[in-house]
Amino acid sequence: MFIDDTIAAIATAPGEAGIGIVRISGDKSIDLTDQIFRSKEGKKLSEYKPRRITYGYIIDPKTDKRVDEVLVSYMKGPNTYTKEDIIEINCHGGMIPVKNILELVLRMGARAADPGEFTKRAFLNGRIDLAQAEAVMDLISAKTEKGFDVALNQLEGSLSKKVAKVREILLEMLAHVEVSIDFAEEDIDEVTLDFLLEKSSEVEKDIQKLLDTADTGKILREGLSTVIVGKPNVGKSSLLNALVRESRAIVTDVPGTTRDVIEEHLNVKGIPLRLIDTAGIRETEDVVEKIGVEKSKELFNLADLIIVMLDASRELMEEDKQIINLIGQKKALIIINKTDLPQKLNFEEVETIIGSKKIIKVSLVEEKGLEEIEDALVEMVYQGQVRAKDSLLVTNIRHKNALERALESIKDSTKAIKQQLPLDFVEVDIKNTWEALGEITGDSVGEDLLDHIFKNFCIGK
């Protein structure tokens, strides 16, 4: 795809900072910059060699007025991020300097870049594939070291290489199928069928292995939405404060203190946690508290994980049972608080009601059990299927959907081979698998999908 215009954008976050950067990319980058930049020696940027930083000034050619003191780097394509000529103007941080320089660059003939357009050009010019392009935003938005490592691994091509390897197997299968179709007058030998069945099974296992990482990958990318529920005054706010390590929520002996939702983002041993403290779920005539209870139930249904809190110093009440019954098949952790007080809770009754859900006994007053809670959260995220040190994880819902379609198609292929259906049927299923996997790397996507993906990027990246 030929791109004939030059784009520009502010590449640094808005606000006061030590430096601000205006990025320019395109074949007119150097000519455009020559119109507004003068080095300390009075030279144009084109008079210097590429891949060096030059000190000087941005000057408005209309007024000959200095706009700012800058450092300018010039990188010659194709060995750049976009594979085009790139200029980066490092000016003083703050909205005024970068805004003035960007406006000047646009006046000289550049076009304001769309969100993610620099990375889109990197993809369209063949420097990176679509999975790597999406990993760029994952790197920027990573909330933990583990999430960053997974994104960096994907940017370096780990997922792309695995997908490419599976697609090579599918091409090999297609070659065998097409040869057999071309010589349809001859019987399809058992060797061909055995080969197709073996390779189909191999592809199915590879795709399933990637899909098994999707839930964990999504959590590392977006965070684990965790809702703390329980009847009033059971210790929900105390748990949030303990995990956050500060007094974020008001804690009193008065039931119903928390009437609205309190949300905190934290890092629990590499797991980004979106922790939500809710109003105690109970029947109430208080109008404000009733709204909070309804909001709690709504968040309950949307959460990835439910933390149900019970009070060891009180008997199991109908309110507790109703909350436990709401869990259903959701992932849940049962925390029994106030174990430092005289025990009235019937633990055997709790175990009977909750079934196989994990129970942890704690005393938040004495700060006992927090480590066990954090370990349980990590264990529930990885589920024994994905090791915490694994870096090849599917983190993107678009990738997951493509893998699910690929898995369904290859299973249809396996079924057709086993039933010895005409090879035209097998060929269609293999091609569908191949194309679905190609959507991950961008080998088989349309312009509309590309626009949808890159519009979520930040401008300047």
C-alpha cells in the first residue's frame, strides 16, 4: 500500500513535563523540518547526517521568531518505526511549546495523524504484523510487570511465530488435499488420510493450547474484576483497606457504612486487580442504601471473581445463605473474617453449602491471612493450566475469537477426514482455519477492521 502524505502528532502525554515530543513521519519530513529548524550553527537539518541529535531552534518562517529551543533527531527510512523518514522534535514540556510546534508543522504541509497511525503505517509497510501492532498498546497500558513482559514478548513476535507455524502445517495439508483432488480418478490412499488426520490433530492441539491461556491473558491485560460481597459489617471495607495497604474505605461498627461502590486498582503478585468494595447486601428501607445494594448485585453479575465474606463471630444467617446462593458457577473465594473473636459460625455448615469453593480463615484486625488470600487469588487466575512464568499468552479478545473459529473449523476438518467425506469438504474447513488464524497476524483482514483496531490507539503512537 502506497502512502504519499506526511503525518505529525504530539507523542508525549499532555501536561507539564521535562520534555515534549512532536513526531513527524513521511517522505516530506525532512523538507518540512528544514523550513522551520535552524541549528546553533545556522544550518538546516538536511545538512547533517541521519541518526544524530541536533541542537537548535524552531523558527516561525513568517515572523522569523524563535518558537522554542529544541533537540531534533532525524531517522532515515526504511530503518525506522514506520519504515518512513521520521523526525522527532524534542522541545520543552508543557502544552504551549508542543502545541505551537505541532501547529507550525501542520502549517508547513503535514497532516494531523489519526489515533495509532504511526503504528498502522508500521504494519502497512510490513515492519510488524497486526498482533505485534496491538502489543504496542498493551505495553503502554500494562498495569504489572507480568503484563508488560507478556506484551513485550508478543511485540517480539512470540504469538505471531506460533500462528505462522500452525498456518504452515495447514498449507502442507492443503497441498496434499489439492493433489488428491487433481487426481480424483485414483483412490485416496490410506497414507494421505492418515497424514491429514495426524496434522489436523496436531493443529487442533496447538490452537487449544493457545486458547487455554486466553482467560489468564485477558486478566493480565485488563485486570481481574473482583467484587467483595457480604452482609453489612462483615469486614468488606477492612479487606479492601488491607489489600490496598491504606485506609481507603471508612470502617466503623455501624452496619451499612458503605453505601456506594469503592473501586481500587492494585497489583497482587503480578496480577492487576480491580477491587470493588460494595454495599452490604441485605433488605433495607433506607433509600440510599437500597440503591447501593442494587448496584452491588449488578456488579456481582459482571465480576470475574467474587470474594464472599462471612463473620466467624456470628452464626450463619439467611442473608449469608442468599449471598452464597447467588454465586452459582462463578469463580469465588470464601473468606471467613473475625477469627480472633469467640467463634459462633458453624464451619461444617458453610462447607456443605459452598461445595468445592476455597475457604480462607482470617483476622483482618490482627492482619492474619492476607498472604494466603493473595496466594489464592494468583492460583485462581492461573488455574493450574498456565504457569506464572509463561509469556506466550493470548491477551486480546479479538485473537481469542479468531482462535475459537479456527478451532471449530479444524474440528470439522478432523470429523470430515474420519468420515472419509469428499476432500472438497476437508479443503474448505482447512482454508477456514488458515484464514481465521491469518486474522490474528493481519494476513487476512479488511480495511474496516484495521480502522477499528487502530482508532483505540493513542494519538502519536
